[in-house]
Amino acid sequence: MARRKDIDGSISVPDFYGKELRWKREAAGLSLERLVEGSFYGKSHLSDIEHGKRRMPVELARHVDRVLGTDGYFERHCEDVRRARRGPHAAYFEKALEAERYAESIELWSPSTLPGLLQTAPYARTLVRSAHPAASDEWVEEKVRARIDRACLFDHDPFVPDYWAILHESLLTDSIVSPGEMAGQLDRIVELTERRRIVPQIVPRKCGAYPLMAASVMIMTFPDAPPLVYTEASYSGDTIDDPALVKQYRKAYDRLRAVALSPDTSLAMIESAAEGYRNGEQPGRLE
């Protein structure tokens, strides 16, 4: 049996949890591959958990407890790790927050607001303030900084996820910030597109009925875990991993992509709208 090394209780909760997991695994004489065998997760996912970089999904925690005979220890304490990693983000977003950092691809449909990863500070501030009108300025700014910081994943060469954003045309024409701020917001989307970080598509107003009209959806795939779907409303969100539902959302998203304008046409629309805001003009609606 492996000799136990002292674990520093003053380190962060995720690090403490990961070190305990590694000690239990090594004490049982199991490799990463052996421990995840029979689960839907890969050894790199488990390795990241052991290094305090990633949350433990509850279904994986149950698998680990069963294999290691740890009487539910890792399942009971995985919520502590989730809370520690959450930061200023909403509790319902925590699973999606971590997932996007490790995603191989992110495909998003946003009919009512620009996606968080694409937002500039003025746009994010307006959204946070509209949802929490009584919050202090300090609290709002903490939320804004956390949202802007998420976009650092676009700078992680060469491991940038494939990011596909389908947006409704109204997001270009019905601004919620000043013309100058809106021009800056759209410039940000153009800049990410030109750097080949994202692919945008626009669903025009006049296209009639289309899939996913009533929901904002993010579909994420991973090299070492099953795909996830995240849906969100104003004060709640839901992460879906049921294979049948994920498949249904996948098909609906592919049909929505067929309804949207081509990436080149969409980019031209975004550039034109940004120029219009810079000139003090309301962008025209595509007929």
C-alpha cells in the first residue's frame, strides 16, 4: 500500500480534494485509466481533478466512491469543490462555466442578448444592472469583471475551442447601450471573427418560424467527457447531459444553422451595423 503523504489543509478546497483523490487512488494501486474504466470520462479529466483544476461531476464521484470503496466521501464533498470554484458567477451557471474552459467545441444560439463570451464591459454592465437594479456598484462590477475574464479562453493558443455563435438580427438593430458603446461591442465580434476565434451567423427577422425560437442554447463537446447542453433564462439555467435530449438539441441546432445567413454575409451585416452606430445612424433591418 502507498504511504500517505501529509495533505496541507490550508490549500484551496479543490486542491485538497484532488490530493485526497490521488492518495486514495494510489493507495488502491490504480492508474488513472483503471479508475475511470467503466465511466464516461477520460483519464485527463480525472487528472485535472487531482490537480485542482476541474470540478468532480457527481456521477464520476459516485463511480470513484464505488471503485475505491470510500463510502460516498467524494460524492459528499464534490459540492464543496463546486462552491469554491464558482466565484462571482451564478450557482446555476457553475457547471457550464467550467465546461466551456475545457470544451473542444462550443455552439451557441442567442436570440435575446449577445453571448457572455462576446460581451464588452458596457454591454455586460447594462445587462447585469437591468437584472439586479438594487445591487451595489461594487457587486455589479465584480459580475462584469468575471464575465469579461471568461473570454481569455480565446487567447489560449493552440487550444482555442471551435466557437460558433448564431445570433438573431434584432441584436444588431435593437441596441441596449449607447451608439458608441454598441459600435465597440460589434467591433469586438468582428475582431474575434477576423482572428478566426469565432464564426458568427445571423438569423434574419423575416425568416419565419425556426427551431429553438423559445430558448437560448449552448452545446459543448469535449475530448474526454460526454457532450453537454446548457439552457438559460433570466434567473435560472439548466445543464443537460441526457444523451437523448442532447441529440434532440443537436439536431435542432443544425436545422437552425441552415436557416441562418452564411458566415460571410453575417459578418458583413455586423460590420455595417457597427459603422452605422459610429455614424450615429440606426442600422437598417434586413428585409
